[in-house]
Amino acid sequence: MSLTGKIFESMPGEKAKAPSARASMIGRLASAVMLTGALGLTACTRDYTVAYVYATAANAGINEYGVDYRSGALVPIAGSPVAAGNNPVKIIASPNSLFVYVLNQGDSTIQQFAVETDTGKLTAKNTYPTGATPTSMAIDPSGKFLYVTFKYQQGYSDTNPGPGGVDIFPVSSDYSLGTPTIQPLGNNPVGVTYTNFNNYVYIVDAEPATASSSAVGWILAFSANTANGALTPIGKTSVSTGNDGKTVATGYGAGTNPSSIAVDPASRFLYVTDRATNQLYGNIVISGGLLQPMQNSPFATGLLPVAVTVDPRGKYLFVANYNDNSVSAYAIDQPTGAPSGSVGSSSTKVGTGPSCLSIEPALGIYMYSSNNLDNTTTGLKLDSHNGSLQDVQNTPFPAAGTPTCVVAVANGSHATQVVNP
């Protein structure tokens, strides 16, 4: 199967209430970065490297780059790429930016890598088995639990389709993983996110069409136990066992073929892309973690939206459109959460087949796109005043293999964008 097939196998009217006043509490830990050091630019020159970027790629492992603070340009790290497992499809960072986790769909494993603080080089630490055909993952802000969605419970496979689940890994102080507990879910869970506040977990479930039903997307809402990570369904979410012994899950509507999910930094708004209908579904997180659809939701996107992310300040939202080779920019209305396309009304072109987005958390102004079909990583600069995007110097940047996902971590000597509760 082609990599494109692999990626998309794993993705496959009441007026809104005013959210919490936390909207005004998004800020920065620092307003400026003090810089010293040599004038030359290399990936190991810490004073000029504001962040590191890692892009997974099938049959090539992980591409490693340093981010030049002045331009956002990517500088390959010596020895890149580093080896990963079979068909890595997702990469995320630990809350302290000292480790990254890579999800390998082809061999159903997750790998832990340490980030070398002087150079950004990745060092492989541990490998752990996951449920069959893992699709996505998220770590809680305290770094205590890692949630990995997978497509098939034991006994099911592509030839014998059935429900999936989520592995809940305890995370040790050294960010290694313990033995996971398993939470059954419905068919084809493809995305997961954890809120910064109140310990809510949202999982997007892309139920495929059957002989008796049409395809449908659900957002499954849970409250997470801070002691053991266990998930308790809340609101409209129901997870039960059918007469045939298979797990059945229903929740809040999310179109017909949801592909990605994101929550804003203040945990007030939740967004889901639907790649089948080219739409973005917006929900307000209300009391108890329940969800309320935003007024006028869903909102239009480009063709085949497959990734969504919110900037560290919670002001702008971005969607990667795979078939448009573009990234759409939206301003988030702070009282209602509604995304407005007035910011950069025409989408910004990136590489061919953008599959994943990440904004570096140090300055919060450079965004990177992994481009699945032309073997590149695109760099974009975010205008913090209006959310518009511009190409960074020398973009796009070569990537070994066919890129599937990307993550950016702050260099330890620089400030990090934060949300103050």
C-alpha cells in the first residue's frame, strides 16, 4: 500500500453561550528573547536556534532540523534522519520538550526519543507495543499519561474489521512508559486531544459506512482520572457492548469522516475537521466538559482537510488541506470561538499533500507543514497581529522519505509561550 493510503487509512442553531473569562488570560511567559553567540548559523548554535523541528517520514525515519530565530529557516541537524519504526505516522513532544514520541503504524509500536539539549539530535530510548494499527496520540499537560488510539481490538484486523480502543500509558519521571491499560472504543478512532485545564479527553471516532448505515463521525468526551488516567464518558458519550460482542460508541456529531481534532490552549473551544465534506466543526467546551456546537458550525475549509492546530496564544486556527496543497488561516472570535476566514481569506500554498502542522512554542510565530507528496517540509511565518502567513526564508526544505507528521519543540535557552490558568 502507498504511504498516502496508509495515512488516510488512519484518518479516514442554538446561540452559543459565552465561555469562561479565561479568554483574557492567555499570555506569554516572556515578551522577548535575549540572544548571544556566534554570528554563524548552524543547528548546534544554541543562541541562534530558537527551536527544533522533527518530521517523520515513511521508510526514512525522522528528519531533524534547527530553527533559525531570525527567519524561521530550517537547518538540517548533522546525521539526520534518525531511524524510526515501520511507517511512523504521528510525532508529539513531552511537556518539557526534552523527549518526543513517535507512533509507528506499520509495526504497532511507540518509540521514545531524548532531545539532545545542545544539538537537538534525537537519541532512541525505548520502544513499546501498542494496540493494532495505532492512529494518534496525546499526552496530558503534567506529563503523567500518554493516550494512544488504535484501530483494532484484539482479534480484529483489516480482513476482520472491528472496534478499536485507546492505550493509556503511565509516564514515569524519566518519561519512559509503563504498562498501559486499555479503554475500548468504537470503530476507527483517528484522533485524540487532552485539555490544558480540567482534565478532559476528546477522541474523534470515524465510523465507516456499513451495509445498513452511512459513515458517521463522533466526538467522544471523557473525564480523565488524574491518579490512574482512566477515562469516564461524559455528556452524550456512550461506550457499550452490542449484541454481537463488539464495542459500540456514540457521542457528539462530527460530520461523516472526521480526520483531526484540536483544542484551544485555554480549553474553551474544540475543533474537528471532516475530510469528506471539507468542513470544520466547532464546539464550545461548557461546564463539566460537555460540548455545545458553535453558532453557524460547520465552517468551510479547503479540499480534504486532514490536520488542524491552534496557535499558542489561542487567537488563530490553521487547517492543512491535503488536496489543495494549502493551509487555511482563521481568526478565532474570542467570545464565541467561531473561526473567521477573513484573516488571509485566500489559503496559503505549501508543498504537495500537506499532512500535519506544528507551531514552534518558543516565539509562537513559525509554523511547519509536513508535505507527503513532494518530500519537503514547508516553513511559514505567522503574523501575530492578524494571523496571516508568509513563507519563511528558503522554504520549502528537503526531507528524506515521504513526510507524514511534524512537531516543533522549544530550544531550552529560549522562552516558551504559555497559558496562565
